[in-house]
Amino acid sequence: MEWVKRRNLSKHGCTVALDKCSYDEISWKILDMHEHLNMAIKLRLFLKFIILYWEKFLDIMDKFFRLDPKQVGEVYAKVGRECMVKGLEKDAIDLYQKVLVLNPKDRDAYFQLGKIYTRTKNWEEAMRCYQRTIDLGLRNHEVYYRMALVHDHFDQTDEALKCYKEAIKLDSNHDEYYFRLGLVYDSKKMHDKAVNSYEKAISINSQEPKYYYSLGLAYDGKGRHEKAVDFLRKAMELQEKEVPIPIDNE
């Protein structure tokens, strides 16, 4: 069925058919008109927004560009931290590098870059950034701990030992530091010192299965097999509490 569009031409006193349109064509034309109307409304709202907030926008931009380099660096660093939390490592690296362009001696920027490079397993760059942090005078337990992890990765046991000890010297309340120190002692067959380190880790956190497991292995290395079994059992008990073994009801 077709619909005939007609218009009265008053001059000639007659009605002329201008064109013929199917229902589908009319529907598409109506939809097209609707889309254009929506676009016009959106454009009008956008222009209204610009008019209302233009002065405020200019004020914000003016304040930003009037910031001194240190303040701009703080803005970059803040956004960089947010990128790290969201897992946007590449963006975070770019932002912290901008911080260093503005302030080449920003110790925290080097430290944060080191953490990102460690996360992304770029060990050489991580080491460079941690070392630079220390060279700039930042004596922080976490810097030495993370630097020790990099030394561990490269099997540089002597350097790792020094860094773990320095981290503990600066803050002795971290069980993980003692545990990592114990692992290095174990790798060097220094089982007595490994036992001492694991026991200190357990004194801080008595609910971590891996500490008892490593302690058991250290005692086994010393030839004290019965004591080793006791600690290995303790590790298994704690592990079962953390991850309950499913019971087969069949």
C-alpha cells in the first residue's frame, strides 16, 4: 500500500501528487529527523555548559599554569600513584619521569619508579632507581628491602644479605624481612642463622605457614630431623586452616 503526499497549489486551484513514499521510507525519514533533533539539543546543551562554566574553566587552567615546578610535579606524582593503583604502569612511568624532569633530585619519584619496574620485572631499571634513591639520601627500610629483592633475583646473595640487614636495622617489625633473610642464609648453607631468622619472623607473625615450613627445612639441613618434622606438620596444620581440604561425602 502506498501513501500519496499531496499539496494544494492555490494558484492553479488543483492538487498535485509530489511523490510517493512507502510506510518504511516515512519511518526512516522520521527517525532521521529525530536524530538530527537530538544532535541539535545536545549541541545546544553543550554550548550552554560552555557559556556557564567557561570562566571557571579558564580560572582552573590559569591556576594550573601559574603553579611552580614543584607544585606541578606534585600533581604529576599524585596522578602517577593513581595510575599505579589501577595497574596502568606505562602511564605511571611517564608521569614520574615528568616529575624528574621538573625535579631531578626527587627521591620519592625514583623510589616509585623502582617499585613499578620491580612489578614489571624490569630488574635493571629497578636497581638503578633504588640506588639513585639511596644516593639522594633516602634511608628507608622499604628501599633496602626492595633493593634486596632485586639482588635476590640476580643471585647476588652477599649484596642481598647486606640490604636485608639494613632494612631490619631501620625497622625490625617486619616478619617478611626476617623470612627473606632466612632464605638467603639457607641458600648459603648457614642453617643456624637461617633458623634464628625464621624464629624471629614467627615471633612477629605466628600464623604464616611458610615460616614454619622453611624452619623445618632449616632444621633438616642441620640434621635435626625430628624437630624438622614437627615444624613441617605445624606448617601443614596452618595451611589446612587457610585453605580447608574439601570433604568427600561419597
